[in-house]
Amino acid sequence: MPVILAVNGAVESYQPRSDGRRPKAPRLARREDEAQPDQEQAPEQTLTVLAARQAYAQVGSPQSRKPLVLAQDIMSAPVQTLRPDMSLKEAWAFIKAQGFRHLPIASADGTLAGIISDRDLLRFSSLLESHATQAVQQTVAAIMATQVLTATPTTEIHELARVMLAERISALPVIDNHHRPIGIVTISDILRCVMLRAPLEVWT
């Protein structure tokens, strides 16, 4: 399942920046004195070399790999959300108390409306630490990002990592079929998965 772009609560398809294809490897010139497999090697050796080459080609092909790790396997769930009408001061206090870096914003019906990060709020830190009326009156809806890249529970880990790297983002909310946030995947979740699982366990 690919990554989805949510714009103001409406779902659109996300087009990646690159096709992800691998560059073709250069062909190596064979020396004249190098042994040819079908001429000087034993039949058993020739079959072994051909089998190894075929197996290597299959492993290197994206179409032949089957992912073992999906968003639902590494996401933090259930996910905490904020309301669009919550004041910046309330949101700042909540993020500091919980230690979150990113929080999805859910509308009254529970669907994803946007996302906010601690960096968004840090821009107003001096105002938020004071007792200014503006910090109480200004709401999360005024500064939240409404164009949100999201994942589904079955989005593959390589797709999560590729999109985060290409778009330079560090978190993707995970939504259900009704566009409600049910989890969130961060760069830390992906790194933790890579650290705890051997490379061959990520792909099969």
C-alpha cells in the first residue's frame, strides 16, 4: 500500500519524486585469457554459476521481494491527537508534558485534519511561556500543516523510509479506511526496526 497525501482532510494519491529503479550495472570486459564457463569449466560448475546469477538477479529485483515489516508492525498506537480549536498554549503544555515531537490533528468526526510538530510551536515559545492573551486565543488550526502525507497499516517499511527521505519529513500518521488517525510512524521507529532485525528479516 503506497503513501497517501491528505490535503485539508481530502485524500489524494502521492506521486514519488523518483521511480526508485536501480541503475544498470556496467558490463565488465572479459580478458581473452579468462576461462569461459561453457568451454573450460566443468558442467557442474557452469550450472552452479548460472544458478547463483539467477538467484542474485531475483533477490535484487524489487518485484521479487516480499516485505515482512509493515507500518502496523512498527507504528506507535493508539496515537494521541489534538483538536483544531485547542489553543497554542494548551498544545504547548501537552507536547512538553508528553514528550511528543509530532501530533496529528483530528476534527470533530475523528478524521485527520492536519499535523503539528514541536518545531511549529517553538516559533511561539516566548509567547507561549508568557501569559499573553494571544497565546490563549490563537488555535492550533492557525499554524497546523493541512497537507499531510499519511500511511496505511499495510504500507511497506521501504516505502515509508523512501518517502521520509525524499520529502525530508520525520513522521507519517497512519490512517484507517475512514481517514481516522490510528497510529504514527517516525524515523526512530524505522531505525529501531533496522537495529533489532537482521537485514534478511526485513525482506524475504
